[in-house]
Amino acid sequence: MSPSGWKSLGRYGSVGFELSAMIVIGFFLGRWVDRHFGWNAIGTMGGVALGVYSGFRMLFKRAKEAEREMEKDDANERKAADEEAKLYRFRKDDEDDRKADDE
């Protein structure tokens, strides 16, 4: 795997952990709010909802980053392939010219 592949794996491989961590943090923050204000699970439900929202917002941002990176990589690959094709055509034309000069 290329270095950029490992970098992407590290960056995007932790998304599941981050999503669940956001939800768990929201849960415990909500429980603290419930205990602090004496509410009956309203804070917990709000904390979980906030955690789910934050987690999926982060997930969406990461997906957009990955999409932009893939588009950039694809553009670089197309550019490299175009340059390689131009070089091949140049070499082929050069060979054809040499054959014509020999005849």
C-alpha cells in the first residue's frame, strides 16, 4: 500500500470509533445534566441526540474530504496517463521517422 493509502486508512479508518465516541460522550454529558438539574432523562436524550448529530456531521465532513481526495487523485492519474500517452506517441513517431530515413 502506498504511503498516501496508509494515511487515508488512518484518517478514515477511525470514523466508526469517532462516531460512537461522540454518541457516548453525549450520553454521559446528558446524564450529568440530568443529575445536576434533577431531570428525568431529558438531558440524557438531548445529549444522545447532540452526540448523534455531531457524529454524523463529522462523518459527512470526512466523506466529503475523501471524495475531494479521490477526485484529486483521479485527476493526477489522468494527467500522468496523458503524459505517458504523449511520450509513447512521440517515441512511435520518432521510430517511424527513423524507418523512413533508413528506406
